[in-house]
Amino acid sequence: MIMKSSVPVVALIALVVSRVQAFISVAGSGNTHVTITGHAVMAKIHEVCEAVAESEGRDFKPTGPSAEELLRACLGTATGEVSGAKFRTALNQIYKQNGFVDQDFMSSAPHHFNNEAFIEGRNLIIQGTAAIKANIRTDNFQSARETLGRVCHTLQDFYSHSNWVELGNKSPYANIIRPDLSIEKIADIAMPTCSDCASGTCPNQLLPAILNGKYLTSGYMGLFSPEKPQGKCSHGGETDLSSSKNPRGGISKDESHSYNANLHNNAVNLAAEATMELLEDIRGAIGNNNYLRLMGIARSAVLAFVIDTTGSMADDIAEAKRVAFNIIDSKKGTQDEPSEYILVPFNDPEFGPLIRTTNPDVMKSEISKIRADGGGDTPEMCLSGLQLALTGAPSSSHIYVFTDAPAKDKHLEKTISALIRSTKSTVSFLLTASSSRRRRALSASSQFQVYYDMALASGGQAIEVSKSSISQATDIIVDTSTSALVTILQCSRDPGRVENFPFLLDGSVSNTTIYITGTGFTFNLRSPTGVTQSNTVVNGPLGTIQKVGNLQRIQLNTTEMGLWHIDMTTTRPYTIKVMGQSAITFIYDFVEEFKGPHPGFAAIDGRPSTGSPAKLLLTLTGEKGPEALELQEVALMEVSGVKVSKGTIEKMGNGDYLVTVNDVPEGEFVVMLKGKDKTFTTLFQRQTTTQMSQSKVTIKAIADSSMLPGQVFKLNFTVTTNGTGGTYTIRARNDKNIPMTHPSTLNLVSGGSAQGTVSLTPSGNTVSGTDVTLTIEAEGPGGSDSNYAVLRLSVLSKVTDFTPPKCEIVDVQGICYSSSCNSSNWELSVNITDGNGTGIESISIQQGSGNFTQKKVEDGVIVVMGLYEASCCSTSVTLSAVDKVGNVGRCSYTMKSSAGSRLISMSLPLWASLLLYSFLHDAFPL
């Protein structure tokens, strides 16, 4: 870990490096892994957004300093709401994995560059960076983010835990992230490195032989034993037992003290610069647009369909195609245009493949290929298709399932439930049936209950509709395929009763829609000023009511701010959901406290523990950033009951809050918050859609490396229970059908734990970068209690090519005048080679608004001859050449201009080109 600071105790707990630092302000005080990573990430995003805007010929001018204002400026001038939730979520996926290293790898020397483990630590960085690039080539951005967070932590620890700063170095050590270079002059295991420091506060313990010889060393960390090699430096600190053994003290620069403040500050600065260099290397390998996707800079809407393709589904398929085409065509060029399209067909026994694209024309083409065929018996492989969608779509997506048959694969029910909770995605079902299938369905209605349960658990809808009326039901897809979608209220009642449901509408909300599913009910809608409208009035003073099947959809025609009411009268089951568009929203995780050298809070992977207070870390986001918002109340609310448990709120700064709820509801609950929008001076209300509950069972699993194609990968896990002892059923499933083995049961006693191992063997031809979602479930005796762990694993082929392509500038032509740049142009000719490497995969313009054309020449090795042409209004260019494993070479050039002089066109000789390339290569290290 890099540094803590003298901040208040409450803030310090939250700022300590941990998974929850995903929720700590990147602009807050204190030097932690999260703040260092955050500052680097935001600076690089700003730089890339500026380059993209230049290439598109538009201005890039954020209206303020907040991340949300940066996001809006980066997305351009398209009309529509912009939500920061997707952006914040992507950054959190990086930050919480950054801190995850301190929790689950606290005793691993390579992860922290402790114990002089320089070679092993560097290998973690090199392998991790290769995995990031491979993941992005296969569009697996979440896995890439998580790996990036862990790599950043290890990289930054090099500067805090080694003596690089004490050696007088003023720039980062490029050899740590460049696989084509090696680490030099590591102190031998028998070489003493430190003098004794009885006080533990010596400004520099390093021996003169180490300093004068420029030898690399790092402190030894003794978490469980004071033993260390003779004469070696310790890490230092209260938890380091070795720091009491001669030579005493420590050389860690994690914290700033009076005796090491300058070293501490230098370590922070170098760690930040090194992180920027790492991000620049990744940017060069994946290109500007994919880099922004990696960072969550994308429109928030996603269109995701899971479609039954059996013989009776022709009408449904035609409607799915119609609504997809309508959304694509009508929302093109707006902020509501989907940033990603997901399509999963299923039949029996086949399902898949997952089709994922950012190109709307590809989505049109793929959905047009679907034909209704096969099936035979009624149950189909619906849940298998849904599993692919949940693991393939971005988190918090809205997924729509079209089917007219029960699920044949009901054994996946608990897996789907775990994935819904883990991804926080919403699943809605459009259930149609021909007359023959409807009779069979009614005779086995319990088989459809799984769809209703999943819709309720995720905050979605289960809409029963005839095939002739399905076009009316799909209006809900158009409603939710939009940006900045928020849930204001959601609840369920079974059985129903006479009840009043209040909800707040604030000035930022537009396009408010109410959905009520059920039959045999009446309702009355009341505005803040007392205007009412009953369910019998289709077009009334408050809105328009559309009824189709078991769904009533009320579109409000007024944006009146204040407290609204829905009065329900029925004894039958129903659900209510109120949604709208607003930039004001929040993201959250349930967390638990952990101990160790750098204690903190960690995001819970699964259900929180029964018997303990529930803790949440959440972040508010709005159009002008969190400073324009005030959080007033956070509560856990029963979905099917009336209990509301309020929490205590600790403000961490910049929209980040730690919330503790002592009286947790016993059943399923959701998170509800209320606050004040200072811009409109109105109160707002928001609610999560994903249901959660507590469990007496926990599952812990740690994935420490990538899988290799064709080789067995073993993952250990631990199941613990504070509930009933006995035989626990173990299930493990992955979304790529990779062969695997695991114990079917584990025996536990109450208060005890047991370990198991999952073994996976990906095929030898698995594409490098393939993302595998593994779900492990543990169910207690009689099925009374259960929990889960969801892990994202990557398959990565072994990389042997570490040499970047070479870019040679061979000619520059042009005449540029500063007074009339629009009337003149210039051009740059380059040769790009990859020697005996894997071959050039791509060449892109990293900076510049010109055009690049290329021609490949086969002559023993691949040579690409390229020509860059640009207006004299754009005088700088950086070209990135990437080989097939992600090594990056660059050419950069700036065309000078003056008021009256002409820049003579130049044709560089080979020696000058190589000299210039060498300079640029050093200026832009990989």
C-alpha cells in the first residue's frame, strides 16, 4: 500500500486501501492506492477524451471539475440525459480490486514487492497487463478493469516498499512494466542492506554500499514470524514482526511521518507517474475508443434480448426484431442510443451463442437471422440462455426474455439468482403462448413460477400477454432502453391489501412511468396538489393508462414536483414500479470489515452475514457532481412488507458514504435513499431494484492467476456457517461449459468451515482473453439457507513475444502557416516493422485529426508503409502500432509553423529516422 495520511479516524478507516475504496473520492485528501490510481485514471481520461474530440472535429470543454461533467463533455453534444452511474461503476471495479490485494494477498511478497521479490512482482505486472489487453480484444471489459486494479496496486507498491526513491531516482523505473527489459542490480540474498534503527524513526537506514552501488532492495514483512535474512531491511510498522529483529526499523514509505515526509511524497509522485505510463501503454494497445469503454465512458443504455427460437415463436421473434430496429433507428445520435447490444437465442437442446456488439447494424443483421424452428416438447433451455446474457452484458443492464414455454433447465435457478444479485441487472419476461401451449402452461403453472420469482428478485416484470398483443407490451422495452434510467419506487404485495404508496418526484426527473402488474385490482393516483385519476380513466389529468395482459403502464403527462401517492385496492398479488430519467442516482456495495497491516472494508461477494449490522458503501452522482446533492436518509426496505430500517450515515466526502443498518429486515429487502437536490431545491427519492437478504453461510474464493488453454486450473474455496451443521450441497457452474470437477458435498459443524477445490480445464484452442464466470453455491441441509460466490476468470495464452513494433519516420512533407492553417496540409510517411515478432495487429491514430492509410509489404518480415495526412490546423500526431499480443510501438511528430517562414519539406535518411525513433521510444516508454 502507498501511504495513509493524518486524516480524521473515521475518514482514515474508509481511505485505507481496501475493496471499498472503490467508493472513496479520487479527489479526496490522503495518499492511498485509490487516490493515486484515481488521479492517474482521471488525468488519462481527460487526455484521451481531448484527443477523441480533436479527431472528431469538436470542442472538449467540461463545464466543471466533477467526473460527471467530464463524462458529459467526453460523450459529445448529443441530446439527452447523461448518467454518471456507469462511469462510476467502471471506476469502482478498478478501485475495489486495487484494494483487494491488501485483503486477500496481504502475506504475498510479490504482490507488494516485499522481501526483495522483484522478479516475481514484475511478473505479476507483466502477466496482468497482457491479460488486460487480451480481455479487451475479446470485449471482456470488466475482467480487464479488475485485473488493472490489482496491477496498479502492485506497481505502486514498488515505489513505497523498495529503495528506488532513496537511490535518488527522479523518474519511474520503466523496466517494471516493460517486458523487453530486465530488472538490474537486485541485492543478493546474502548482501546486508540496512543498519539498525532502535527507534524505528531513522530517516535512512540503507547501508552506503547499497546506496553507492545502486542496488535494489525492499523491506521484509513478517506478519507471522520475526525471521528474515541476516542484515536485511524490514518493511516496518506495528504488524511487521521482523522490524523488532536487528536491523530494526523499516523502509516502508506507506505513511508520512516527520522523518520520511520527503521520501513519502517522492514515492507518491513516482507511483502516480508510473501508473500514468502503464495506462498509456494500455491505451496504445487498445486504441482511444476502447480505452474510454474500459473506463466506462459510454452511453448508459444497453439493449439485451434473450429469445426463444422454437417453432411457435415466429410472432415474438418478428416483434423483437421490430422493436430492436425501432430503438436503433429512433435513438440514433442521442444519448439514449444504446452503447451495446446483446442477443442470445435459445432452443432445445441448443442455446447461444452470446452475440455482443457495439455496432447497431450488426445487431440488426443478427436478429434478422433468427428463425422459429424446432422445439417439440414444451420446456426449453431458457435459463441457460439467460445465464449467458447475465455474464455477458454490462452490470446493471435491463435484459428482456421472450418465451412461451417453461424452463427445462430449472436446475440453474439458484445460479441465475446469484448472477442477478452479483450483476445488479434487471430481468423482465414477455410471456406469450399459443392456445395449445397456454393450455399446457396452465396445467403446469408452477413451472412458470421461476420466471415470476426472477423478475421480482431483479426488479423486472413478468408480463403475460397474447401473441396478438405483444406489440403493446414491448413499449416497456422502449421505455427502459434509455439513458439515465432511475427507479423511484418498487414494491410487491402477496397477498394484496388496501395500501397507500407515497413517492417523491424531484425537478431532475423526466419521462416518469408507473408499471403495475397483477389482475383484479383498482388504483387511484394522486398528485402533490391533490389532483386524482383512477385506473378507469384511460386519458386523465395526470397521465395516460395503457393496459396489456397483466400490465398497466401509466405515463405521467406532468412533471409536478413533490409527494405523489398510489392508493391500491385488491387482495390479489401485484407489483408496483415507478421509473423515470434523471442524472441523480447512486451505486452501492454491501461491505465487511477486515483486519491486517492495512485494515479496511471489503465488498461482500454474496449475501451479507446474518446476525451482524449491514454496512453499505454508496456513492451519489448527479449532473453537477455530488456537491450539488445532500444525502438525508438511507434505509433497507422490505420488498413484500412494510418494515423500513433506517441506517446511520457517515459522510466520507465527494458523494461517498458509509451506512450502517443495525436492524436488518429478515426477508428480502432493497436499498432506498432520500436526499436534497440543491440545484432545484427539491427532495429526491431513489431505490435499488435488486433484492438482497442475509445468510448464515459464507463462501470465500481467491483467483490468483489466469487459466492456460489445455491445462488444469485449480481454485480453492472455503465454506463457513454460523447456522445448522450437517451436509452442505455444493454446486459450481461456469458460463463457457468448460469441463470441471468439484466436491458435491461438504460436511460442516455450526461455527466451523470446510474447504473444497474446483478444477477447470479449458480446451487447448480457447481464445486468449476469454472471460469465464464461475459461480460456486453452498446450500445447507434441507435447503433452508444458502450463499454464493461469483468469480470472473480469464484464459490467457502464454506470451513469448515481448518486443514492440518499430516505427520509423522516413519523410515529412508540407508547408504550414500559422495565419492560414485551413488552406494548407502536411503529411508524414512511416515504415512500421515487427521483426520476428507475432506480426502487426493494428495501427491507429492516438492523437491527431488527420487520416492514415497503409500498405503491407511481405519481405521476410511484415513491413507496413503508412502515410498520415492532416490539415495544418492539426500539427501533432501520435501513431500507435500494436502487435498480436499487445506490445506497442509509437511514432510522434509535431509540425512547426510560423507567421512568415516556411517549414522546408524533409526526407530523412535512415540513420536520422532511427535516431528520431530512438528518441521517441525513450520519450514514450511502454
